Amino acid sequence: MNPKIEGIDNVDQKPIPGTRRISAKLGEQHIKDRLIEYGELSTQQLQDLTGMNVNQVRNRIRNLIDMGEVLPTSSASSRNRRYKITG
């Protein structure tokens, strides 16, 4: 199945119920995997490594921070802000 249209009902082009949250969880796991593999990464680096757009990366990073699984390395306004796995 084409990943760009995964979770889309081809009859009327609406998302299949429940697939959005699954995709978010998969995206979060993909980000965690990259952070484990590479260490500290910026939003741009995560975007390049995961293929997600900047908004997808930011939303998933925000969720991971809220869950306590990822830590930012500097303030939200810093140009040098990176993220790392907790622990």
C-alpha cells in the first residue's frame, strides 16, 4: 500500500476511524528510535531522518515530552534546542 495514502478510504477519501492516532504512535516510536540511535537531535534533523514534516515532528515531540519520554536540551526559544531520550 502506498504510505502516502495509508489509512485513507479510497471510496470517499476520508480517514479510516482510528488510524490517525495509530499513525501518531508510530511516528512517536520512529522519533524515539532515531533519538536512541543518534543521541541528541534537532527538530530539523528529526524531520530529515523520519521523513515527517516539521509540524508532525513538533506535535510528536510535544507528546513525548508530556509523557516524560523525551527531554529538550535547552529552552523553547533557543536556536540550538535538541531532544534526547530520558534516562
